[in-house]
Amino acid sequence: LGGFGITQDITEHKLADEAMRASEARFRLLAHTAEELLTARHPQEHIDTLAARVMVQLDCQCFFNFLVADGQPVRLKLNAWAGIPEDEARRIEWLDYGVAVCGCVARDGARIVAEHIPTTPDVRTELVKSYGIKAYACHPLVGVNGRTLGTLSFGTRSRETFSSEDLDLMKAVADQVAMALVRMQNERDLRRGADALKEANERLEEMVLLRTRELEDTVSTLRNEILVRKKIQTQLHQLSRKSLEALEA
């Protein structure tokens, strides 16, 4: 009895196929995210839905989206989140610059990647550590002229590190969100500008109408004065002529 066989190691092929499928999944996710953000009138209201898809793709269990509060340039307000209780979200609704990871990212405008959180002492990660997060990455949402609009962060409880592909995907999504927020602000400014121009035109029309009426009243007054003066002159002329006639007689 005898036998003959051939064994081929296909590990590299399997890894390559898995990498290709993961790359295609990320591409589809980014394409869908871009489409939804570009068509949304209020993109900040869609961030929780988009972030949920990213969490599935990255095996993350939480995310946080803070936006710079209107009229308070050094404070952040929690806009969307997942992975923590409602009462805890209310507790961290407001965050000052320089506080925790997100506050530091907003202040400095630079990404922070915190890994091996349970065994790495860092005062900035104490908050996310209390949520059981082992790896956390926070990206700034950068607008025009480098102005920070907010932050977008993802955390995982299942592993202590992120791959470079994970971080690239997070950054791409953060950049898309930032662009959508800039577009929303530009449209809002244009509407405000259009409303201001409309209001100015209305005030101008009212002023022109008022001045026109005043001018008409002035012209009417002058016309009446001219008529009165002519009447007086006519009467004086008639009186003068009668006086001459009386003297001649």
C-alpha cells in the first residue's frame, strides 16, 4: 500500500482575501457615509447612525461626538454618543477644553490615541477607563482655517490596541463629518446673509417711500405757496392799476 499527496500553504492567500474584503467594506462604509452627510441638511443629527456603522466595522462598543458650544468657544457639548448609560451621558454633557481626552483634543487640535488604558496611568483617560474602555482614539473635527468644530472618538472594550487601518478609517469619517459641518455652517451663514440683505432692502424701500412722500408733501406745499404768491401778486397788480386810474380821474 502506498500514498502520494501534495500540501499547499494557503495562509497568505486567505489573509490577502480577508484584507481585500475588509478594505472593500471600509470603502463602502466611507462612500455611504459621504453620501448621507452630503445630502443631510443637519448632518450633526446623523452622526449617531453613521458612528454605529463604524463601531460595527471596528469592533468598538462606544463613541462620543462633542461639538463646540455656540457662544462658548472653550466648551464642548455632547451631541451624540453610544455605549454609556443615559444618566452618565447627561453628567458629561458639558466638557471644558483641556479636560479628559476629548477636551485636550479640542484644545490642541491634534488626535490622541490611548492604548493599553487599564495598565497605563494617564489622567486624561481616567474618564474612559471608568467605562471599561481599553483602547480609545479621539480625532478633532477641523474646520476652516484650522478652527476646531468638535471631536469624534471611538473606544473598544474588547482589545487594547488599534491597527493603522482602524485609525485611518476613524480619521476619514471624522474628516467627512467636519466637511459636512462646514457646509452646514456656510449654508447657515448664506441664509443669514440673504435674510440680512432682504431686511436691508426692505428698510431701504421703506426709507425711499418715506422720503418720496416727504418730497411730494414739500412739492405740494411749494406749489400752494407759488399759487398763493401769484394770487397776491395779481391782486396787488389789480389794486395798483385801480389806484392809477383813480388818480388820473
